[in-house]
Amino acid sequence: MEGKALIFSAPSGSGKTTIVRHLLKVNPKLKFSISATTRKPRGNEVDGIDYYFLSSEDFLKREFIEKEEVYDGVYYGTLKSEVEKIWANGDTVIFDVDVKGGINLKKHFGENALSVFVKAPNLEAIKERLANRKTESQQELQKRLQKAEFEATFADQFDVVLLNDDLNAALKKAETLVVNFLD
């Protein structure tokens, strides 16, 4: 069984998770694909809701549509079973993934997917957003900023670049993109 897929990718701090959460609220036919990861939960994250938190050993035993070592020794991936479960219910799967994952998912799903790169207005905005989260050390923050700068170079590999310099405008544009793709 194969359905449609919406892929939202961006560097950390660009607002993709905020946009995806909004789309899930306004469109009941969208279902979030929970990614698997080997990293430890942050803050209030819950296993099976935010991510499937797996040991490295367990992670490597699973069947994935795509998987990536995003940071040294830290893996993220899209479980094949997760997507099949969503499509079996007649819903559209929506992804909130890093840039490499987004490119890999688009290659996998082809025309059945819309890939959206969420772009922050600039690196300073990303730095401010990440700092406001208070979830990373200064060293982790610097690593994420360097990665964000690199990931921005891949924006042209997505179907659409969605500028998030005004959140309400970005949310409306995302809603329109989804409706147009699904119709």
C-alpha cells in the first residue's frame, strides 16, 4: 500500500516542528511519522510520542525507509512499519526530519511526496531560537549552528522553500501547500 507523504525539513531552529504541529492540528487526515533515534530524550520528550528512543543495538536491527548518523554516534531514521501503519488507515504521513533525511525520503517516495525546506530568515534567528530553547550546551549550540549553515546549502533540492520570517504567514503558506498537494 502506498499513500502520499509530506516532508518538512530544516536546520534546527528554523521552525519546522512548530509548522508541522500546526498542520497536524488543522488537518485531521495528516498523521505524524514518529522517527526513531539513539539519542537520549530531552526535557519532556516521551518515547513513542516524540521519538522511538532505541539503543544503538536495537536501532540497527530495525527496517528503515531511511536512516542517518546525524551526529557522531547518534542515529535517526524513519521506520518502514510507522509509514505503513499510517497509510493502512487511509491517512497522509507527515515528516519532521533533518535535511539529509528529507532528501532521502523525497528520493524514496518521488512524486508521491512534497518536500518542503523551512528556511529561517538568517543564522542569527536560528541562534536566538536555539538559545531560547535552553536544551543545549554552548558547545552543542555551536555544533548545531555550523550544521545549520551547511544544511542551508541543500535548500534547492526540495520542491519548495518556505521562508519562516513571520510565523503566521509561514503557517498559512504551509496550509496552502498541503491543500494544493493533496487535491
